[in-house]
Amino acid sequence: MSTPQSLLIDDIGVLVTNDPALGDGPSGRIEGAALVLAGARIAWAGPRAQAPAADARVDAAGRCVIPGFVDSHSHIVFAGDRSEEFAARMSGRRYEAGGIRTTVAATRAASEAELLANAVRLLREARSQGTTTLEVKSGYGLSVADEERAVRVAARLTEEATFLGAHVVPPEYADDPAGYVDLVTGAMLDACAPHARWIDVFCERGAFDADAARRVLTAGLERGLLARVHGNQLGPGPGARLAVELGAASVDHCTHLDADDVAALADPACGTVATLLPGVDFATRQPYPDARALLDAGATVALAGDCNPGSCYTSSIAFCIALAVREMRMTPEEALWGATAGGARALRRTDIGHLAAGARADLVLLDAPNPVYLAYRPGVPQVAAVWKDGALVSG
Ligand code: NIG
Ligand code: FE
């Protein structure tokens, strides 16, 4: 077997490893650092004076290197757009779950090639902005054939494909929502489970109540899928506690949590991450989640993007970090951790979200001297280069 080509990234002004054993604080920060990549993995991380030799060298010129963003929530398999709905919302209309049906109609009418091309476009857009892992959901098909097609397209893009047949009840089941849950937990799950790692449900008024959501998640778990939940987005509700009860990896949105929800998520025995999606609250004029309550209570908090055509059409995790810092009072360090190591926890992955020897070589060189710049210079492109699995994929 030949030795994999190694690459030294030298003269890193600030390296965020997310490994407290390697540097300062929870983000394992090292000033004056170097990294060595070997094949798809990190071979070494530490102070540059101690760096081992490598086959090739990149000069970071004093700039900052961070783990690639782990965006644990997206809905990029869709067709059409909802810019008119957004404009109406900015003029005062409320965001409602029912808008999803507009995208369902457009998605059903599109060809598989069109869906794939649009999703690839968005994946590349995200990658060029530093996202090296992107979870991708179905959820705009809502028939057996259309969900199977969507989750199959998702699985072509990512290892983190999610079956979200329980996004909303489609129009043809408006008079028989229980029949739709039967379909999701029966023939639709049969068709989709082979392509997915995850099962998700939108547990919210206007979508699925706690009993229906429990049925959906339990059916998925029995099929060997792992659970994640959309909950507490539009109002208080049972989503967060259901996620904790069923051992879901993550409950996403968490915009409306009560004290009991926060306590449940902060319980040391709880394995459920609270994933906050501030881009959604921005684009739907919702209040922002109380990140401080979660963090101060000891919950694990991730940040994700939720790229979708309705509630949040951004692929920029840097923008979400800026919102989290400015609007949710997360420190820049907490926000970056949430968008990297936190995202990895929300996906139950130990090989990504950090830059220690053995981890995947998924990383971003920023055109900035330190990671505070992600929030300090909002809206400014600052990604100089992106490596995924050790390969330069952008820059
Ligand atoms: O995560 N909340 C449910 N699903 C998406 C919105 C989808 C849409 O509006 O099209 C979300 O916000
Ligand atoms: Fe979502």
C-alpha cells in the first residue's frame, strides 16, 4: 500500500481544533499553529515549531483555520421558489406551515434531473462558504414515489440523508390525516428507509401532533433509522420533550421552549442536542431562541442553516453565526463550536467537527486573522479555501 500524500498547512495564525486537549478553552485554540493532512484524515495538529515534515506545503500566511461547518439541517431537494411569499411576509403576513404545500406542488412537477441539479447547485454554494457536511431532508414529495425519489436524490449528495415524509399532510389527505400517518409509517417508510440514515417529523400545530409524531419516529426507529425532530418552531409544543423521550439526536428550531423543555434538554442523561436555526427566525420574523437559557443550563447547542425555499433560503453558516452572536447572545466561540462540533453531535458523528489527528480532513482557511471575524464582518465572504476529506474543494 502506498503512503498517502501529506500536506502541511503552515503559519496558521489561529487554529480552532475543537479539541480541548490540543489548545486553549473548549475550542482547543492554538496560536501560531500548523496542520498536517494525510489522505482524507488529519495526521497532526499543533504548534508550528513542532510540525512534522510533509510532501507538500500551503502557507496560511497568519490566517485562521477552523473545522468545516457541519450543517445538520437542510431541505435542498425541491423545485420552484417562494420569493413572493417572503415579500408578503415582510409586509406583515405570518409564516405558516401550509406554505410547504406550494413547494410540494412544484417539486412533484419537476423531473429527477431538475431536482438533482438544483440540490447540487445549493450543495456547491454551501461548500464554497465552508460547509463540509450537509444533512439533506426529503419532505416536499409527500407521496410514496415522490418521497422515495427525494430521499434517493439526497443520498446521492450526502451520507446524512433524512426521510421527512411527515413534513405536512398533503392536500389529497386533508380529510384523512390519520390515513397519511399510516402511509408514512407503512409503504412510504418501506420505500425510503433503504436510502436514509435519519427519520424526521415536523411536530407543530398545522403539521403533526405529539401522538402522530411519536408513531412516525417509532416506526423509523424500529426500521433502524435514527430520529431527529422539528419542534417548538411556531409556538410552544411537545416536540422538544418528545425528542428527549425517544432519544432523538436533535430537536431543531427550539424557538419556543418553556422551562421544562430547557431542563429536559440540559439533563446530563439527555442525548438530544438543541439545534438552533436563527436564519429561520430572521426570515420569518419570529423571536430568536433563548440560546443563553440552554447554554447556561448546560444543554448541548448546535447551530444549523435550514436552507429551504420557504422559511430560510440561505446556505451561509457564517450568516447564521453572525445572527447567533448578535441576536442570541452566544459568544463567537460558542457560535462557531455550535456550527462545527455541535453539528457533529447533532448528527452523532465523531469523525467531523474537530481537527485532531484521526479526524476527517474537513477544514476551512479563512481570509481573517481569527474566528471572531465570522460575526464581526457579517455578509462579507471570508472563505479562502475549503478541504473536504483532504481534497481542496473550493479556493
Ligand atoms: O425547517 N419547519 C418545517 N420545515 C421547514 C420549512 C419548510 C418550508 O417552509 O418550505 C423549516 O423551517
Ligand atoms: Fe427544517
